[in-house]
Amino acid sequence: MKRVPFFDNPVLRGQLPTWRARLVLILLFGGFAVLAGRALFLQGLSTEFLQQQGERRYERTLTLAATRGKIMDRNGAVLASSVPARAIWAIPEDTKQATPAQLDTLAKLLETPVADLRHRLVDEDKNFVYLKRQVSMDVADKIKQLGMPGVHQQPETRRYYPDGDVMAHVVGFNSVEDQGQEGVELTFNQQLSGRPGSRRVIKDRLGRVIEDVQAVTLPVDGRDLRLSIDTRLQYLVFKALKDSMDKHQAKGATAVVVDVHTGEILALANVPTFDPNKRETFHGSKLRNQAITDTFEPGSIMKPFTAALALDLGRITTKTLFETGNGRFQYQGSTISDVSRNGTLDVAGVLRKSSNIGMTMISEKLESREMWDRFTELGLGQAPQVGFPGAAPGRLRPWDRWRLIEKATMAYGYGLSVSLLQVARAYTVFARNGDMVSLTLVKRDSDPTSVKIYTPKTTEMVRGMLEAAAGPEGTKAAQVQGYRVAGKSGTARKIVDGKYSMQRYRSSYVGFAPVSDPKIVVAVSIDEPTVGGYYGGAIAAPVFSQIVGGSLRLMGVRPDAPFESTIVAGLKEPGR
């Protein structure tokens, strides 16, 4: 066979049409032109748009938290401050590489059941899961040393309360987002929070910052807050309440100490309580600030206000006599009783013996509207204006709905309800010159406002009567060695299922000292004592005495006793 050279192949000798070659060339150049145009469009004209789309997938706005302001007492002692903490989070898919031992150790460090921890890490589609917020630094360091894959940390702050349960109801607490939820933390949240800053960055999949996008907007730290509370007095009050509650097996106890001249609340404590540093102690009833949110029928601690009104209006004098008989009095179809037979009493005797019958007779000399107007002026039926969350207004029904028997019972403290803070404020009228001072939880830099309630003459008379009520023939347990005190006890049955209970009582005592120049008003209330009696003079008065004596000594107030008794003089009208 004859071989044909390659270049002599018939196929190669054939001529292709010229237009086909040109068409292929044009198509090639057209393709390159399209690619060049697309590249120009993407890299030139659409650069900004595409960058925005890319950044949207990886760009994050970081909030630069402002440092929350401190809460301090009147002397500068820190009651609440922010400390560094860590938020522990995880990428579930990456935690699959962790060993069972690592999971068990992590669960113990986070104080959570292993089953709950595993449940949070089940969804592998998620790339961010919080395991626990506000973890202390020492625990966070142990978690970091654990080296568990997929577990990460980010900085944050947590609130620390040095005084724990003693100050709990005053300072309150914050949420995990560091926002106030109760107490002063909630009331002054905006002032304490400040204003957060911001920073825009690009993060990788693991949350690491790899590039800054926008300049930092600096945060503005929150302002510090100085309260009117005196930590020394607060501890004194808290211990006295706790001891009394344990001794009498009571359901609860609360007390308030008010500066007579400034209206500043120097101490406010409740038991049972909670620890704002430990969220596991946050149980319903323990969170209640009883002095402000709980209301009760005051009983006999209301009697001085009714007596003062009758004296102020000239309906009675210190010499007016009331025949209380053998301690039982039929009135408007009901029986009004005294604890003992008191016979004939003047108004001072009515207060000293705490006679319900005597107060009923005084109420007959007053009109319902007059009593309602005076009680309203004293702040009853209105929430105290201290800016505290949950402050209760109490209950004071409109005067035109009162029956005669209701007017009588209200004269001695039944048929209306008050909070202990309302009563403490109202008693400042007797400690001052007949004017009632406004209250505050923040330390004052200026003079307080006040409203005139009684004349100075009436105030002086009732002050002497209240001193007699706390004297040898009155509530001896309220007396304080070295100081003259004045006050009134109260014992009120509690309403259970719409009826007055014969087993449940609220025992109270409210007064002020020293009488020669009153400095503080102290109000104490013990809820449902079950051991050692239930009368206010036996249960609450000793707590009052302990708080008054300790407070005056801590404040450096000079004793005003022993003294020549002014009890007799206090029962006389001034100038006679």
C-alpha cells in the first residue's frame, strides 16, 4: 500500500468558507467583550453595592456598654456596683468533638444539669447559643482552661451588692441585660444606665473581629446615685426585725426610720428577704417590699390623728371627759370593746389606755367629711411620692359612703388600709410643728417641702399625750434608756375570707424621739406573730425601743433623760 503524506491529505486540500472563520472569530471576540463588560460592571460600577452585600453577611454592630453608675449610702458606702463578668456561648456543631468528661465538667461549672446542657447543644443548625450569662471571672477562667471545643466567651458586666439581703428591698436588682428590675435599680434605671456607644466591625464565623468598618461612638457612663439610707442604721433595723420574727415565729416584719427634719428615709428593711447576688433566692413573697407595697388596717396607731383633729377643730379640749364604762359599748347595733375597764377618761387617757370606746365618742363630735379631708391631707389613700415601684395607695373610701359605725371604726383604725411608709410619714406631723414633711430615698441637698396639717398648739398637746402613752402607765416596752420617746401601739385583726380573724394579727408601733428635739420617726410592724402574744405593745414596741436607742446613739444624739417628767405638763393646754 502506498502511503500518502499527511500534508497531502484530501481533507486538508479542501477550502473552508471564509465567512465561517470570521464568524468564529467574531464570536470569540464577542465573548471576551461580554466578560470584560461584566468584570467592569462588577468591579467598577457595582463595587459599593457588592461590598455592602458582603459586609451585611459578616458585619456586626458591637454595642459598647456604658459603665453603670454606683449606688451608695448617705456616707459614701457602696451598695451596688458593676464588676467584670463573662457570657458563655457555644457553636453546637463544633461541640460534637467534646468529650463526655468535658461536658460534665462544664455543666458543674455552669451549675446546670448535664441533660439541660446537652439539650441546648442539640440543634447543629444554630451557630450561636447562650449557655449562661453573667458568669463570674473565676468560673469563666476555669471554663477557658477546660478547652472544650465550640465553647466561647464574651465580656460583659454583672451587678454586685456588697450588703446582700440587708439592702435587698432598697437597691433591688438588675436583669441579665443589666437593666433595673426592682427597687432603686428600677426607679433610677435611666440615670444609672448612661448611654451605650457603638462600633461597626466585620467578624469571622467564630465571632472574631477581623476589621473595623466605622469609627467608635464612645459610651457615656451612668451617674452615681447617693441614697438617704444609712448603712449602719439599716443593719441595726434588719437585725432587730430578724430577731423579733424568729422570736415570735411571725410571718413577716418591716420597719422604717425617717429623719424628722429632712424627710430622708434613713433605713427601710423587711424580713423575709432575698440576696440580689443570687437569683435562685428570688421567690415571690420574699421580693415584696412590705413597707411600701403591703397595706393593712392600722388599728390604734390611727387614734392620735383623730384626737388631734377634734382638738384642732375645738370640738374637745384636754379636759373633756368620756365615760367608757365597763369596757363594752353598744353603738349603732354593734358592740365596741376595750381591752380593760377604764371608766372615765380624758383625751390623753383615751390615747394612753387605747380606748376604742373613747375614740367612738370623739368621732361623734366630728363629721365624716372632716375626717376624710384630714386623712387625705395626711396622704392616706394616695401612693407615697418616693418614686419607688409598686408603692401602694391604701384604701380610704369616699366620706359620703360612710355609715356611722364605719366613721367610728375609722376613728380607731379599722375600715381603712395604709402602708407602713404612709404611717411613718404621717407621724412626722407630731414630731414637727404640725407640718408633714415629704419623703425621699435620695440624699437631699436642699430643704424639703412640707404641708401644714395641725396647728403648733395641737401638735404640742398630742406630743405630750404620746409621750405619756409610752410612759410608765402606757407602753413601757417602748421606753429607751437615756431618751424621751413618744409613740402609739396598734393591734389589728387581719381579714381572712372576708371576716376578721381571731388568730391572725398585725402588731405595730410608731413613734419618735427624743421628745425634747425629735430627730427620727420609727415605724415597726410585725405580721402574724404566733408566739409570745400579739399586742403591738408587747411585740412591736420592744423592736421600736431597740431601733430608736441604737439609731440615736449611732447618730450621736445627746440623751435628754433622766428629766423632770413632762407627762403632766403635756396633758395641759399650752399657757395654762
